[in-house]
Amino acid sequence: MMSGRENDVLGRIFQWGSAAGIGVAFASLLSLLIRGGLPADFSLAAAFAPGAHFAERFLCGAGILLLAATPLIGLGWLGLRAVRDGRHRRARLAAALFALCLTAALIASRGA
Amino acid sequence: MNGAFVLYVFAGGLGSGLLGALMGLGGAIVAIPYLNLLLAVPMHAAAACGLVSTLATSCGASGRNLCQSDLVEVDAALLIQLFTAAGSLAGGLLAGAIHGPTLQILFAVMLLYGSVEVGRSLRRRDIDDVLARPPEAARLQTSLAFFFGAGVVCGLLGVGGGLMVVPLLHLFLRLPFKAAAATSNFMMGLTAIPALIAYIGRGDLDLALAIPLAAGVWLGARLGAFLLQQLRSRLLKIMFIGLLVLSAAQMALQGLTGVGG
């Protein structure tokens, strides 16, 4: 069973990780819109390409990546906490899930 | 792309996040048709944005559900997620080996069966008060094969798992409906990551669409998670049955006409 404190920390990781990512990305996108620097094809590669309005584009890309990484950060925290507390079953479960996600991501990126 | 378009995307995100968090479905089920049919966004770009909306729903709703309620069964979710994700991975690798339209019709039948069973549970008004929390260990172990199977079907069809996972959590694992929806939302975020990486690799993720959508979805999901705690389970189940029937009809139509197979 998760303790109330663990639930709270995990919830805060989900909440603030995603809020920071989305907030930074949204503010940067609005800045790009206002300053007329929004690329016609705004893919993630375009966000990190050098050129005009690099800082805003970079923050848009980094914000979305932070949002995508947030569940993995939460899972990593759960796993590390389980290792520290000697809860081996949960630690193994978190490690297996982490490995499965990375494998799936690797397969997906190869297939892309 | 202009300010008004960003506002439309943001507003659509609010609705998808709200419904996704209430039903435990991730949000893409609303976001993709909204972008594709109403805003004329190409399907592959809409699907990539749908995955971002699933992530934002999962993070926004789980943040609230974990901090301000005890609805999420984290330990059970980790175990179930392992089997569902493994099934989804296997299904993704098998995609193309099985006749798509047949699978879509089979999926539609399973969704209809799920809607009937959720409907039957409506007759027992007190059912959500007597169900076990956390789920019984024996029941959890026997259910893992079903979650693996649900993952395979979702991977084969390329659909989100919430439509199958929520009924399984509620009916088979006997979690109260609100806990099933909250636990499903917690699981959805991890499920979306591998597919999102594939879309990013293909250059299909349009940040100008994804960012305002994610912002709207996140706020909608926070509101949805709040309402999940306030609304009665019976009302949530009736809404969920409606969504199951609609999705089953859409899937059956695609299967019968051969579109999307």
C-alpha cells in the first residue's frame, strides 16, 4: 500500500512537472505568436534548430519534452524510494515498467 | 495559425481534459475527432496531439487525485500497467498480421458487452460502497491475463486502453468506478510515451497545435478530477456507457466499411 505521504509526493511530481512543462511551452508559444516568429512547420526538430527566436522555440520544445518525461520521473522516484525502503517487489515492478517503456520507445523510434 | 485558432484548440483541450479525467479515458477520444473533424487538422497530426492530450490528462488528473484523494491504487496500477503495456507492445508488433476489420468488429462487440455489464451494475445502487480497496490479491493475479489481452487488442488497433481498462478495473477487479477511472488515468501517461516518440521521430508532432491543446487539457483534467470526487458514481457510469456505445458504433462502422483497418 502507498502511504499518504508517498501519494502526496508522487502527485506533486505529476502536478508540478507537467505544469512547469506546459506553462513554459505555452508562454513561449504566445511570445512567438505575438512577435510573429512562429515557424510554418513547428516540429520538435524545428524547435531546436538554430536561427531567429531560438530561445522561445527551444523553450516550447523543452516544455513538451518535460511533460512527456513527467510520468517517467514519477516512476523513477517511486522505484528509488522502494529500493531505499527495501520494498523489493515494488522496486522490481518499477524497474520492469521503466525497461518496458524504454524498449517500446526504442522500437517505436526505430519504426518511425 | 493565429490567436483565434489557438483559442479554439485551447477550448477543445479543456473539453477533452474534462471528459478524459472524469471517465479515465485519457482525453484523446475527444481531442482527435475535434481537431480532425472540426478544425480540419490532418489525421496523423491530430493523433500525435491526441497522445500529448493523454499525457496532459494523466499528469493533471493524477496530480490532483494523488494529492487530494485516495482514489488511485498505485501498486495495483504498476502491476496492471506492466501487463497492459507488454500486451500493447506485442499487439503493435503483430499489427498487420490479423485482419483489421474483423478485429474492429470484435472490439466493438467487447465494448458493447462492457457497456451492458456496467449498465447491469447500475441496478445495485450501493455497489461502489462495498467493493474492495485495494483489490484482492487473488483477483488481481487472475485478472492480469485479461489486462494483457486488452493491451494486445489496443496495440493491434492503435487505440487507447481506457475504454477496456476502466470496465476491467471496475467489473473484474471490483474497484469502485471512481477509483477505476482515477487509476486508469494514472496508467495512461506511461502508455502514451512510446507512441509519442514514434510520432516525434516522424516529425508529425506540430508544437503550435500540441502546446495550446496540452494547456487546455491540463486545466480541464484538473477540473475533471475535482468533479470526479464530487459527482455520483451512477451519473459517471451513465456517461461512460454512452461513450462506450458511441465508440463501439464507430468501431463497428469502420470494420464494416473497411475504413481504418
